[in-house]
Amino acid sequence: MKQTTTLGHSTLTVNRIGLGCMGMSEFYGSFNEEESINTLHKAIDLGVNFFDTADMYGWGANERLLGKAFKGRWNELILATKFAVMRGPNGEFLGLNGKPDYIRKACEKSLQNLGVDTIDLYYMHRQDPKVEIEEIVGTMSDLVKQGKIKHIGLSEVNAQTLRRAHAVHPISALQSEYSLWSREPEQEIFEVCKELGITFVAYSPLGRGFLTGAIKSRADLEQGDFRLGNPRFTDEAIKKNLKFVEVVEQIAQDKKVSKAQVALAWVLRQNDEIISIPGTRKVHRLEENLGAFKVALTKADFALIQESMPSETIGNRY
């Protein structure tokens, strides 16, 4: 399996298994800074060079964590961060903002948090419905010209919006949720990304941990874990969605690999350009995820998945 690809309209070579850093500061229960920094350093040592964060993760704490961990090592990696989701001083969600002045201020704040002069890949996290995509991308294009950011990405937009954005400035990456239980990008996005030369970045490729088989009931989640409020993690949804895990487990047992490795290998084998960014705080999980490169899925495996997977996932993504 091809392990690297070129990121969209750039000369950057990216490892196709990156690291999503969100859970190191918020959302998935308890976290430990020392453990997270150790995992970040180990990731670089193992060849991971693409790291994903956002200004809203820990309302700045995640960017500052990466700034601390990567000080003196920025030349070894490619970093993506995002703007648009506003948080209050106590972490409260204040809505979306895509106004030019806000984008410029958000970029400056991210540069400050990270301790860098330029951001490799800057995403619009979600689109502010009150601001046209042309105005948003136009402002981001100005940041490229100013040297504040190198490349532009979008997250969770539809095919039409992606085309409109790309007409303003080349879009290097489109990030959306994609996994065995979230396959919406197959409908249009993959085709447009291929046509326009945009790299597709799959976040939550392990179904927020569900496809690993580690979550069999709500009791497996810590108090405060945001999944407890997610529609796919109600008692009824978990019970029905375990059918996804059963299919993955069947293949994993046959190949003597982990369920996480099968689920990740399936994402990566959709085409040679997809990048996945599974999140983890632990070194052993990081090493396990990278083992997906060695998993050889056959035509029979793909057929089994296609035939046996439930036709729909119980519960919305959010």
C-alpha cells in the first residue's frame, strides 16, 4: 500500500496516516499533557508527519500543546489547523464566524498559540452560513499572499461549495468524516476532489473509536466524554451499530490483525490519495494504527464488507 501522497496543490509529501490531536485537549474524557507530548514525539519518530488541530480544541489549548511539543522540530512535520468555530472564555460554543476580520484575527491567534510564522494548511472548519464561500476563501487567499499560511483547506462542505471555493483559490485539502459507518463523501465529494486535484482527508476513520470494538456500551465511556451526547452512542444505537464491528472483527480474526487496522486499511484503499487522521493519546494505539499499512485486503474482503455491512448507521453523526 502506498504510504505517502502529495498534499493537493502543493509540493508537500504527507504520510497517509496522520494524527488527529483533538482528544489530547478535550472531548474524549481525561487527558495527560506529558503522555500526549510523548505520543506526538513518537509519531514523528515513526514517520508520521501530518498533524491536525484547530483553534477550538480546548479553545486554544491544543494549539499551545503542539507549539510546546514541536518547538525546534517544525521542519519535520506538516501542520493543519482550523478557524470558524467560536468559543467563549469558559469553552461555551458561540456559533460560526467567517467574516474577513475574524479570519485574520483567528489566524494571528493560531500563529501565536503554535509559536510559528506560517501555517502549512489552514482549514475553514465549518462555513458561516451568513458569509459567501467566495469571501471566506478570498480572505484566506490574502493570508497566503501575506505568508501567514501556505495552503488552503475546507472541512465538511458539499461538492458545489468546493467547486466555488476552488475557483477563487486552489484548495489543497477537503476534510470530512469518513469511515465504514460514515460513507457520505462517496456520493459526490470523492469525484470532485479527484477532478480538481484536491486531497481528501478522512477524520474519525475509526468511527470515533467505535469500529475498534472498544465501545460495547455507554459504560465504556468516561463521564464528560462528548460521545455520551452523540446520537450514535445511545444504548439503542450502540446495540444496533455493533453489526459494523462484527463484520470488521470477522476479517481481523482471519488476518490476525486488529479491528482498527482493518477499518483504517479499508479507508486508505479507497484510492491512493486519501489521508486518514485517526486520533489517539497513546503510543501503543499510534503504533497499532500505523500497522494498517501492512494489512492486505482482498477482493473477497471488500465483497464481504459490501454485502455484510448494515445499509445504514443508527444515529446522526452529530
